[in-house]
Amino acid sequence: MRVNITETILRDANQSLIATRLPYKEFEAVLELLDSAGYHSLEAWGGATFDSCLRFLNEDPWERLRNIRKRVKNTKLQMLLRGQNLLGYKHYPDDVVREFVKKAIHNGIDIIRIFDALNDFRNIEVCVDEVIKQGGHAQGTIAYTISPIHNIESYIKLAKELESMGVHSICIKDMAGIMGPKDAYELVSALKKTVKLPIVLHTHSTTGLAPMTYLKAVEAGVDCIDTAISSFSGGTSQPATESMHYALKELGYETGLNEKILKEINDHFKKVKDKYVESGQLNPFVLGTDTDALVYQVPGGMLSNLISQLKEQKALHRLEEVLAEVPRVREDLGYPPLVTPMSQMVGTQAALNVLQGERYKIVLKEVKAYIKGEYGKAPGKISEELIKKILGDEKPLEIRFADMLEPVFEKTKEQIKDFAKTDEDVLSYLLFPQVAEKFLKEKYSDKPKEKTITFKIEAV
């Protein structure tokens, strides 16, 4: 049996370990090797790469994609897209979503993995439709979480919904690394019996479960797994490509990977890793195993964010109270998966509830927007008391929030024509207006450009 491997070094691995601070020049020389290694696909774009290129790396993300495509001629290029949020932090009108998907595929993307933080698939249907229209591979995604309302039956229902939308494959996305081997075996087995599409499993090594989880998923018939070349693997990244390949080969599975080329790729990234360790950008903490997520169902990134918030308030001694409040807030909000942006909203609201000494004395504006229905339909029932407190007699939105948004692409294109020369420039501006405007004005100015990359410890 064949198990396909997607390599994450160009996106998720470096996003997880060095906050997406990997400039193009650090991997340009190894792209041909990555192309010839035998991977099913290279995850090379999307997620935080777009923002990071503009904000920190002084790179045009579209040029970065085109440059990768020029050198990767045989292997599929893959990206991660947050549905109606695209790569930004709000819902965009449908015309912007369609134009972005069109340009992503035109510039070299083959597979688009599309997810919605709430598993509200109304928020991915336009993306999926446009990927199919443009001849790309639409990978529908289920954001995995654990709660009283999330179980195999609920995930099967979501998978059937994705299949009926016409996606080409389904990814189970375990952002926090909380899926255990038993759950993986049972869920993959159930999905393989229910839908006729290839099943992909994505997880993180955060809790130490990932390699075991992958092996049981493979036993259950999973078609593809995500791994990271070993120098950028483990911790908050994915399991090591070479180790998973070795284990699978020993068990009689084919991966199609070339071990000699994998070693050459890793030798290159070992040197890159050394630079980031030396600069302090790669904090050894993220390479460890953090099992707190198994106790509190709080992802590692969310936990570190809570610790940081409490330190600023000189209230770190109240961390246990906040961690106990997190599941209560999550229940009040209808058990949303703890993935961006919901993990930040739930964690910050829990901290506010504890520090204010009264639950929901202060309610985050993002939480209010969520209760209004601006992020989509909650997976479960939101607390009636909380709805009344926030909305009064107003009713939550029943329609998809993007249905209320007017088209803006052509209007914006006309407004910024002085510094946006291409449709891709317009899309960059729509996603990150201030950052993109500054970047584009510098890009098209006659002044010499600063090409030096400085390493700073900053969080995306």
C-alpha cells in the first residue's frame, strides 16, 4: 500500500518553529532537491506566509510563489486557506475570494486546503467552487477538536457535506496535536467506509502523540500524512519525514521517497536551523513536548499566549483558574474548535472573566461579533443568557455573513492604482492594507531596496 507524504518545511514547519521567518533565499538552493524527493506535495504557501512576507521578510508573496513554481516543476504545490477569511483576519466579499483563488492557481498552486474555524462550510463553499472552476484540487478540511458535541458521527456528517460540495479530498486537521492513536484509527476507518474520497491527516508533535497517531491512521487506510524534514520537525511542528518514511517502509508501506535526497535536503536545513538557534529566533521551548493540551484541551500556542497575557497583568499565579475557566467559556460559546481565531477569543475571554472577578463583566468585541453570527454558525448551542446580554432583543444572523458584503475588488483596484500595478498587488492590499501599501510603495519606488534580513523574536 502507498502512503503519500506532504512536506511542510516551506510553510507549517517553519511557521510553527520560527514564526514563518524563513526567507526565500534560505531555501532557493534546495528547491530542485525537494522537487525530486518523491513527495506527494510541498506545502509552500498560505497560512501565515503571506502576512510574514510583507510584514517581516520584505518579499512579495506572489513573487515568492512564482519563484518556487519555476524550480518545482514536477511536485504539486499546496497552500492553506482559511475559507472566507482567505489569509487575513476577517471575512471578505465573494468577489475577493474568487479573485484570490484564481490568482493563487494562476501563479502556481495546485492543491488548496480550505478550512473554516467553526466547520461552518457555508464559509468555504465559494472557495471550493472557484478552485474547481480554475482546475485546481480542492481539499475540504475538518477542524478536529474534542468536546461533548464532537464525535465520530458529527465528523462523518461533516465529511459527507464536504463530499457533496465536490471537494477532491478531505483533510482532518488536528491543530493542537490532541488526536490520539485510537481516535485516529476509529475516525479514519469510519471516514473510509463513508466517503469515497482520499483522506489526509494533519497533526502536530506538540503533545508527543503524532507519530503513534499517524501509524494507526495508516493502519486504518489514511491516504496521506503531513511531515517535516527532520531538522525542522518535532515540538510544535510535524513528525520527521525521514523517521515516518523509515517506520512505514519497515511495516511494508511505500512512500515514494528517496532517502538519499532526503538526507541532502536535511543537511541543507540543518545549517539553516543553526542560524535561527544562534539568532534566538528558534526558541528551544517549541521543540519540547507539552502535554498540558491533553489535560486542558488547550493548544500549545494558546497556552503560551495565556501565560504571556497573565504575566503582563502580573497575574501568572492565577493561570490554573484561567485554565479551568477556558472549558466553561468554550461551552458557553457552543464548543468552537480552538483554532485561530477562536482559540485567541476563548482564551482572552477566560482570562478577563477571572481577572475581572465577574464572568462577562467585559466582553471582547470579537466575542460579541461571534455571538452575532459574523464568524458563522456555532457548532453547538450558545448560552441563552450570553446571547441576551450581548444582543438584547436582536436576533443572531441566520445568513452567511459574506452575503452582507458588497463587492470591493474593482473599486479598490481603481482607488489604489497609483501604487498597485497588478491584480495580485490589489489582493495583497485588500488582505493587509497598511502593510501592503508601505511594501508596494517601496517596491515600485526608484530607491535602492534593503535586502538584508534581520532576525527578531516576534510572534505572528
